[in-house]
Amino acid sequence: MPQLAASPLDTLTGSERRVAALARAGVSNKKIAETLFITTRTVEMHLTNVYRKLDVRGRSELPGGLRAPELLATGR
């Protein structure tokens, strides 16, 4: 049975989803780090991974379907 290709959003880890959701909401990297109790370098690393996985250049190109409340509620 052939496997269906995963959506790019399905390739994101829980941490990447949380960081991406906050970034999409306009939260600064520093504030994301404070909110999630991680370093700003970790935020930058997660965003780099998100951009690569979603094939976007920056937070302004994050998909419109990437909404903070939904991602944070599911932890995905």
C-alpha cells in the first residue's frame, strides 16, 4: 500500500510548532525564549528548521494556516 506524503506542517516537531506559532503571532525571538524557557539561540535554531521545512524565507512568509492558539493547544 503506498504511503501518502506528509504535509510540511506534519514534519515540524512540537517545539518547532510552538516557536513558529509565536513567531507568526508577531512575538519577538527574545519574548519567545522567555515564554518557552529556552535560549534565543534555540528559538533561532527552531525558526531556521521551520523555514527550511516549510520552504519559506522568514516569519512574514509563514503560512496563514499556522495559528498560535491551535498549535499551542495541540502541542503539535
